[in-house]
Amino acid sequence: MKITGVKTYLVQAGARPDLTRSMGADADFRGSRCWLFVEIETDEGITGVGECSGWPRVVETAVQDLSAVLVGEDPSAIDRLWGVLYRAMMGHGLTGTVGSGALSGIEMALWDIKGKALGVPVWQLLGGAIRTRIPVYGHAHTADEARALTALGYTALKTPFTGIVDFDRIAMLRETVGPEVDIAVDAHGPSWMTVSDAILVGRELEAFDLLFYEDPVPPENLDMLARMRDHVAVPLAAGERVGTVHGLRPYIERDLVDVVQPDTGRGGGITQMRKIAAMAEPHGIMLAPHSGSLGPVAEFAALHIMATVPNALLLERIEFDWEGRYDVVTPVLKVEDGCLPIPTAPGLGVELVKDEIAKYPVVRNVAKAPVDNGKAYVPGTADEAVHVQTRRARARSLRA
Ligand SMILES: [Mg+2]
């Protein structure tokens, strides 16, 4: 079998209902999300699909460049081709999230082809399934959203803080869902967060018995994570913004987290995600892939990965997403009892619905970040530098 072509499909994904509310009037930000699907064609009529993240409009160009390396190759030589593509990017400084995003979607599509050619689901080729269902967690800001998730059987949810740390809201969510539902808090690695304040916040979060406290400090500086790690008795999670075993290695080797969160669309591919999980396993670190900005193809890939990884924790899922999510692929995944079933069709088990995809041409893929968290450090804004913010203002905001 030979690869005959590589196609890309960009989708302008619409706003998520939670962003519609939390981002207020910032429509520009709400409409900036894109999904990039990849399709690899072969001379035997089998096609494979994958999905890339990491700035999809830019990654599309990377995939198109890399396609010249792929055409004419045997798609079954997945690891060999991954190495060829990786080295082909050497002149661009190896990967970054653009390169690892391109690798992810391409490698995913190669696994899809192999599974279809052999007539088995991808998890069967990865050593077989350890579990048949993957637990998921959803996003909730309000009691109504938390109740909507638990009504679907969700047993875990995540809520953000993007400036003002609303301990009352976390307490309200705990009160709403009761003691049996896990709650996680995502700080999104705020650029204005200091280590000392991250520790203060973390100590107050200890009372909520969290599943994890995610990206409490800027991910650009892992020493900050190391400095707060020893002072906070809350499980920590991080890693969504980097890819490949090389990007995740310091989080794991330095035991900086309890939960590692590579993004399935830019982690470097199915094998890289499994290598990251394998590296984490003897450290007692769990895998909970990031999926917050991803489309539905990467979600299928995550299920195949998590079916075969002993230390898989649970998968992020935007349950109440833009409705187009449920039109652009088939079949549609449905949560039952807080879990997604692992796919059983050959390959990844998902196909693109191209007529639907064509309805959503891309318009933009970047936006000025919303500044409704500008109240975080009075008188600061999201653009304010930490060193000009006063202690009293920060202390007030951290306890709003
Ligand atoms: Mg996050």
C-alpha cells in the first residue's frame, strides 16, 4: 500500500455556550476556534483521518508541507514515518506545538489506515483494551451546569478561575454535586500569578478535596511549579501546552504533577501519548489528556489511547459544545454513566462528514484574549505586569 495524497479540512468551530456567557461581549474571542482534520489517501482506497491542534490554521500549512515527504510511502511503517517527518522539521527548530500538532494528526491517520486495513480497532493494535469505557469530566461554572452534567452521569467536573478566585463558587459547586462527584480547578497558567500567591490559593483549595489544581502558575517556568509543589497538599495537573515526550519529560522526571495533560491533537501522535503515559506510570502520575479546544476526531483517538494505558485517569470533554460538533463527523459519541465507550469499528472508528465541514469555512484562528479577568489584580488588568501590582489589591482579588 502506498500513500497517494494528504488532504486537510479546517472547520470554523462556533462558540461554546460556556464561553458565550463567560466572555461577555468579546465576540471576537468566541469565534476564533478552529479544528483541523487530516485525511491520508492510499492507492488501495483506504483513507485515514486524524486531527491536529496547536494553531490549526498554521498547522495546516505544516501538514501540507510534510505531505511531500509522505506521498509514495508505505503507511503501515508508522514509527519510521514519524521519525522521517520529525527530522524533516529539523530546519524549523524541530517541533514546537505547530510541528507536534502536524505530527499528531498525520500519525493518527496512519493508525486509522492500519486498523482499517487489518479490520480491527486501533486499541487492538496497541496491546488490547484494559477497559471498555473511559470516564470523562465536563466543565461547569454554575449550579445548573453542574446539575446538567451529573444528570448525564458525570462523576467529575472542572471549573476555572481566570483572575478572581471565587472560593464561594467552588463551595457552591461542591454543595450542588455532593461529596461523590470530583471537582477540579483550572487556573490556565496565568501570566500574572506569583509562586507565593499560587501557594496561598492552593492552601485554600485544600479544603475542597479537589481532583486536581491545573496550571496554577505560568507553564513557561517549571521552576515556579517546583517551588509551589512542596507547599500545597492538592494534586497538581499540567502539560496541555507542550507536545512529545521531550516536552512532557521535565513535568514527569521532576515529579512536578500528579496528573499529566498532553493534548491529543498536539501531543505528537498516539504513540507519543502512550510513551508519555509510560514515562509517567512509574512516577505514580496519571494521564488525563487535554481536550478543551479539540474537535471530535481527536476525541476518538484519545479513547483508543486511554483504553490501553494503565494510568489513564479520565478525559476532558466539552459536553455542551457548539452544536456543529455533532454534525461534522459520524458516528457521534454519547456519554453514558459518565463514560464514553471505546470505539469498536476498524481503525479509529470515525469518519468526516465533508458536506457539513464545508459549511463552516475558516475566518479567524486568533483573537485578543478577553479581559474580563482584568479585575483580578486591582488596579491591574490581564495586561498588567505582576511587579507593578500592589500587595493589597492582589490579596483582595485572590479572596473575592
Ligand atoms: Mg487547562
